[in-house]
Amino acid sequence: MHTLTHRNLTFLSVTEIRKELFDTSELIAAYRGKDPFFSGPGGQYNAKVVKVAESLNMSMVLWTVFPKDHEEDDPNVIIKECSPGDGRRGYIVPFRQGADL
Ligand SMILES: [Zn+2]
């Protein structure tokens, strides 16, 4: 999961970080159950963010491939970005919806 407001969590207080993660988690849980993973907007994090997440039983996970789908409309280009071609498996790829990210 991500966050509702997409603010850089490293600039927020512990209370604000907790609210972002908790509120987002509760909303998602209402539709598809608890998600124990989160990624900070922009991949931004620090020890404070990780500690708050852990207090909510969440683990931070970042992506390993960035598809740039917010910059590109051609699906063939996006697919190529998501296929590094090194034969490894298990990549984490964040896909986006909409242009306002
Ligand atoms: Zn984001």
C-alpha cells in the first residue's frame, strides 16, 4: 500500500505518519483485508517512518523496477522498462493510475 495524501513521510511528525499509514491501511482492509506492506511516496523513508510502520505491524517494501508509466503512454515502452532482461525473477513494479501522481 501507499498513502492517501502522497506526502513525503520523512517531513511528517510521528502522529502524522501514523495517521497516514493507519487510515490508508484501514481503508484498504475494508475492501481486501490487511496489507502488511507499504512503500513511502517517492520511495522516501527514514528511521522514524520505519519505526512507525513497524509499530503498526507493517513492513516497508520498495520497488526494484520503476516503469515510468506516469511519463509514458506506449504500453510497449512500459513493458520494456519492466523487463530488465537479466533473467532474475521477483521484481516489485509499482504501476500507477491517472496522471496526477
Ligand atoms: Zn507514489
